[in-house]
Amino acid sequence: MPSNCTIEFDRSSWIFYSGETVKGRFALTTTTNKTITAMYVSLKGVAKVSFEEEGTRAQVRSSKTYVNLRTDIRCERELPAGRHTYRFRIPLPPDCPTTCTEMYGEVSYNIALVIERSALLSHEFKTPLTVVQTYNLNMYPEMLIPIKYEDIKYFCCWPCPSGPVLMSLTIPFGGYTPGQRINYELYIDNQALGNDLKCVKLSLIQIYEFRAYSGTYKSKICKNDVSSELHSQMVRRLSKRLINGSLNIPTTLPPTSTKNYIIKISYVIYLFINAGDFQRDWEMEIPIIIGTIPLEQIANDPAHTTPWIPQTPDTPAVPAADLPPSYDVYRPPTFEEATHIGEVFEDTDDNNGYNNFVHSTGPRYEDSADVPLLRLPPTPTAYRASSIAAD
């Protein structure tokens, strides 16, 4: 009968923040005595990118290891038959990127119990987990500055002069978190003599940039419209209009990348104005930040979602922090919708030679209807993950 192994985390969730400590236990069951040379728990986080270079069929690839940690287990050279339990505590680096799987690349994390045996193929009991990069908006004062974007456009030129169209977009803050609403105010002054603006659309766009090095740096861009609002009422010539609206941020969005990883996530507010017949449409992109811990000013504003701010090491003191945390309301959001754009990345370099490798095409997901923050779990409880057989 083959050996088998299960993993149990000290929480019900498979989702972890960067900077957190991953804690749990492996339960190994063997039916015969085994001679081993080493045993350890490893945690690896790797990003891989692969795409075809534009204009050629050449495949451009790149990979980078962000986490490669090992905790040795003290044990005898002879492992007796029976059930053995090995606890682990492995801290995640504070700047590791968020787990994602996309058309041109992926960031994946795996934790494994590795048993090295002399003169035999080593056994590796591996399972994936999801890591989310912590982005505390309160640590960046510039997030409190409203976004103010103004532009002017002329639809006609000499010898057919016409008045300009003035546009001003105002957003109260520079950063938001999943589950909140981005309120905006758009002012349009159409002084053109012969142009009616047919419609206006605002969208929150998610941008994935995949970077690879092949002699020179190459990149591939994927964009995803995650939330939009259409205003179909026309802004007629020689008239003004003030538009107030909001964009709902899905609870499934991963945060903005804080560094230039080979897979970089960013967000923009896309403004589209249909300028009418025979005129070029008006398009603008305004950068915005999506984090994981909301600004205190937004959390206390009834116009926005009002989540309780979780206490993490880099959370500044706020009135809510004076109260004891209530972990029974913590639930992590899913990433199923936001972390897939088009096709799923296929890792052709994946080494399937390892014993008992559990392949995962993306992060594990948990249902969450309207939770705006990545939450800590309820009171720690053991969670049976999976059973992996080995010869």
C-alpha cells in the first residue's frame, strides 16, 4: 500500500497576505519502514511569462523566483511505518507578488513536504496556496489627494472655427479597495457650434503587463473592463452638463503591484466620449490605485462601503483599532473573476517528474458576496486539504 500525506493549515482559508506566517502541519502515513537522508518543508513562489514576439513566431520566455524557503525537519535516518505529523511555520516576505494565472503568465505558490531517500527518487508532497500582496493605502498620504483631470478639445479648425469642449473629472481619493465604490463628478462644457456629444462612458480597467527578456526587454499587455457605467444622454452643442456617478469595485480584484514584477498589475479609469459623426472620439486614461486596506476617511464615509479595518503590523492607529478585533466576521474574497483574462496560461516548462505533484491552474477560491477586504480567518482551526499518494 503506498504512502500518503495530508496537509492542514491552522485556518480554514488557503489565502495568505504577504508578510504573514503560513502555519500548519503535514500528516504522513507510511506502511513500511523507509531509509531517508533528509526531510524538509519548502515554500516556493515563482512567476513565469511566455508569449510570441509580435511580427515573428519566436517564443519569448522569462521566469523569476520570489520565494524559496526551506525548513529542515530533524528526524532519524530510519523512518518507521505509521503516522507522522510535522508542524511548520514559514513567514512570507512582505513584498511577494499576488497569485494570478493569465494568458501569458502566472504567479504561483506551492508548499511541499520533501523526503529525500538514498539511491531512490525523492518524494515530494506538494499543494498550492494563494498569496495576496498587502497594500495598505493609509501608508501613502498622497492617496488622500483627490484626482482632478481636465482636458480641452477642438473639433474644428481654421477656416471653420468652433468653440472648444471643456472637460473636468474629479474623483475624491487616489486609492480604493475591493468592494468599495469610486464616486466621480464629470463636468462637460460643450461650446462647439456644430457638435453634439452622443454619450459618455467611464470604466475601471485592469491592466496586466507581462515582461520577458530576450536580448532586449519585451512586454505584452492585457486589459480587462471590470466595471463600467454608460451615460447615454447627449451633451448638446452650446450646453453644459454635470454628471455624477460611481463605479463598483468587484470584491475579486487583486491589488495594484507595488514593484516592477515580471507580471505587473495596475488600474486606470478609462473615460470615453462619443464625439458624434465625422469626429474622432475622445479617450482618456487616469491611473488609480487598488489596495487591500482602505483609507480611514473612506471607511468612515457612509457614501462608501464601511468595512472594519483589520489590524496588521503596518496598519496605523485608527479609532476602530481601539476595539478588540472580531475575527468571526473575517472572510477572504475570491479571485476567480479578476485573475483570469481570456485563456489560462499553460506552463510548458513545468517539470512533472516530481512524485505526487499536485498541479493547479490558478489560485484556490472561496465564495464571498460583498466583502471589500482580504480578511483574516476565524479562530484557527485545522483544515484537511488533500490526500496525495506516493509509491
